[in-house]
Amino acid sequence: MAQVQVTQVVVELMTPFVDTPVITTSASTMRFDAGLGSRYWLIPQLSDSGQELRTKVVKDPYVIGKCTNMTIRGYRFDVGQAINVQAMEDGERLAGASRALPVPDTTEVTQSPMRKMNLANASMHTMRIEGDDTGQETRDRIDQICYQIGGQGVRR
């Protein structure tokens, strides 16, 4: 089994659409780690683990970070299968996805125990991390999302 470590995360920040141009001469700074927490989710970009069109088995994820009320869900997609990004963002359990597995709460950055997962026929795969650190003075942080990959089948 090989281990996958997420070292790059693609994040999209959505701002409200403005119908008419707004001219302003002032600037402001946004701070995302201020306040007393919030609900959040994170989905790293889909990966083929460097083996295009080859099915794999995704197993046993764990998280390195500070976790509060966190769950992890695995998503896998096979060749020719539609990738429903909106459903992943909404936290839905798609065909072939795992159930949401709880991650123990921590007070500092810690490696969580592995969670049992077995997703077969995964040409492409990702994980969805969801948490809620509302009311916490120290915000959650995700340093790594790790899981094992095993080869399965032939190239398609």
C-alpha cells in the first residue's frame, strides 16, 4: 500500500456577483481566522495517484491537525462515471462513497488514528473533511490528509 499526502489544496473563494460596477477608493483586509469558530468543509482536488485510468483501492484515512467535531468521507470515481462536484460540496453520500467517519477531537495539532475505509474501483479519489469549531478560541487546522492506495485491476 502507498500513502497519499495532500500537499496542495485548491480553494475557491466565492464573492457575491455585482450587477453594476462599483467605484471605490478604499480598501479593506479580510481575516479568515478571526472570531469564535464556524462550520467548515474542505475537499482537496481529485487525484489519480499518478496512475491514470488504473483502478485503485482507497483505504484507511487519517488527518494531521487540530480537530473539533470533525468527520472524513472518501469519494471515488471510476472511468466514465459522472463526478458530481455539487453533491460532494453538499456532503452527500454518492454511490461508492464512504459514510462520514468521525475523527476524535484534539486540543493541539495531532495525528488522528486511521479510520477503516475500503473504496474499490477508484480511478479518481478525494476526501471530504467537515468540522465545526464554533465557540472555540483556537481554530481548527488541517495540516495533512493522508490515506492508503492499493493497486487493483488493469489500465482502462
